[in-house]
Amino acid sequence: MSNESRGKVYDLEERTAVFGERIIALCKKARKGAVETPIVNQLVRSGTSIGANYMEANGASSKRDFTNKIFICKKEAQETKHWLRMLASCSIRGMDAEIWSLWKEAQELTLIFQKIAASARASDR
């Protein structure tokens, strides 16, 4: 089986980078009113930090540091789901499908990072 199956990238470094790029592209299209601007700012921060924290996890100095960074990845993915939902509530029509596609990807990333963190913690015992 190749690195991709059914369109899903299993290289998490690439997958989280592409996710961040998609978040940026979405946010560039969003309205920039008084309500949307803070939501977009938060969404860019949380959505792009998943990949940055994953890169840090890969360079971790210890198993504990790795586990902590992976847990941060999970938390950022969860936060991203929240901001995507908030953006959906005030977005222009036509963006809903893209927002919910990103929400689903954030959910998948949350589950992946939860599993990695749980496995890392279990191996410490």
C-alpha cells in the first residue's frame, strides 16, 4: 500500500502541514468584520500550531517531552474544531462544506494524537 490510501496522507508531518495550509487558505477567504477577525486569528493560531508542535515532538529530548508535545497537538486540534464551528456560525454561504471538511480532519487528528499519547504513556508504565 502506498503512503496514501483513499486520499488520506499517513505522514503526519505532511498531513499537519497541509492541514495548516488549508486553514490559512480558508481564513483568507473569510469576512474580516468585528466578529470574524478574532475567530480567524484564533483559528490560524490553533490550526497551524498542530504541525509545529508535531515537529517539536519529533525532535523531543525525552519520551516524556515527546508525550507532552503530542498531547499539545491533540489539544490544539480540539481547539481548532471549536474555532471552525464558531467560524461556521458567522461565515458567508458557500464556505460551510470547506469548514466542515476541515472540522472532520481536525477530529481525525485529535483521535490520532490521542492514540499516540495513550500508547506513549502506556509504554512508560
